[in-house]
Amino acid sequence: MSTILYYISLPFLYAFSALPFWILYRVSDFVFLIMHYLIGYRKKVITTNLKNAFPEKSEKEIFEIRRKYYRYFCDLIFEVLKTLTINPKTLQKRVLFEDTNLFRKYYEAGQSVIVVMGHFGNWELAGARFALEPIHQLYVIYHPLKNPHFESLIVKARTRLGNGLYSMKNALRGMLSDRKKVTATAFIADQTPSPQAAHWMEFLHQDTPVFLGTEKIAKKLKYPVIYITVKRPKRGFYTIHSTLLFDHPEQTSENEISEIHTRQLEKDIREQPEIWLWSHRRWKHKRPQ
């Protein structure tokens, strides 16, 4: 059944992806009305997350952030779909890579790096935009989908402009096999790890488990750690900002890398809260006793 659904939906997905942005945003406006006012998609999860993260904000402020989040989330869905067909010229217009000098310095020195970021802004468009720069080849660590057909579609969308992928469980193995290349490996580090294998810290006023893979691999391979944030100055446009966190990660103390990149993300979220993934159940685990 899933195979039939895939082949039926495939031409429609590509046709929809080929539509200009202005039409996609009109459709997004309609979907927003349904998701926000009729369905209330994950409304309880979003509201609870926002109230816990911003106890200082009034009910009115929380509801306004939630409304803006729904609008951003609907746009995000169609922008991600657009990655199936978007051309480089349009991508360069829509996503500004503010300063590539940091990456260029390491690239010219033949030094691979680790990129750490969160589900903030549009990480998919940012990854595609990175591929257009004459710097490191970007490899993204991701969770493969269970459905092999839609997994193939996602892989195609993420790699069509030249990026590579490592599955989560094979990330270190892949990085070791590609050590002769000059790569930038992207860790989206605000996912929810196993509570026993995580570093626990306060993040947005809540006990939060932090994925330690970024820190462990950076230390093992001695790759500089660069934090990227993808800001959204206006609808349909993004700006990539990069900050060097650690030039020599092997010299850091235990959990220092995890603490710093998590604090950077927290700062970004406080500045523009509506463009983080609030519908994700980030705080479903409790700190082990």
C-alpha cells in the first residue's frame, strides 16, 4: 500500500514543488488557518512547551508566539518541499550566507570541521545553500525514514546539489572513512537523546538532556566546532550566521562543548522564538535519579 501511495503522490509532489514561492505561500496561508484554528495541531504540546520555556511571559504573549509558530511551521513544510526542485539562483536569492571566510580559512588549510545547529529557521534550505559555496563538502547526520520510498525521496532532496548524508548510527564510521576529504559534518544537536546517555542541563528553564555525540566526535577527530544559526529576517528569506566555538575541541573540559552550543541555541530562540520546532516533544524524559 505504501508503495502505491508513493508512486501516486510522487508526480504531485514534484509538480507542487515546482510552483513559485508566492503560490506556495498562499497555500501555506490556507493550511495555517486549518492547522491553527480548526485542527489545533499539537496545540497542547506547543502551548505547554512555550509556557514552561517562558514563564515570565503573559498568556497573551504565549498565544501570539504560538500563532506565529504555526504560520512559520506551515511555511517550513512547503519550503522543505521546494528543495526537491529549487534552482541555485533562487536559493542564493532566498538564503544569504553572510560570511564564508571562517569556513574558507579551514578549507584552504585542508581542515575538516564540525557544524552544530538546532531546528531553528530553515535548516534544510540552509544545507542546500551551503552546497553552492566552493568550500567544504557538507555531510548531514540524519535519522533514516522507515519507509524506503520516502526515504529515497528525502535523500534525493538533501543530496541533489552535492551534499552528503550520514545516518545517525554510522556517523563516526562515515567521518572516519572520509578523513581524506575536507568536510563539514552537520549535527542538529537539539534532538532528544536517551536520558541515560545524555548530559543534563537547564535549557529554557527546564531540565534537558543534551546529545553528547557532537562533543565526543569533535574531541576524537580534533575538528574545530562551528555553530550555525539560520535567522529569518522576513518571510521566505533566511540568513546563515556562523560562529567559531572551539578551534581545539580536544583541549576543552568535559561537557564544555555541549554546554556552549546549547547556550548559543537558547540565545537564538529567545531572540526569535517562533522559528524553533515547538511541536517537538523535547522534554518527554525526566532526569534520572
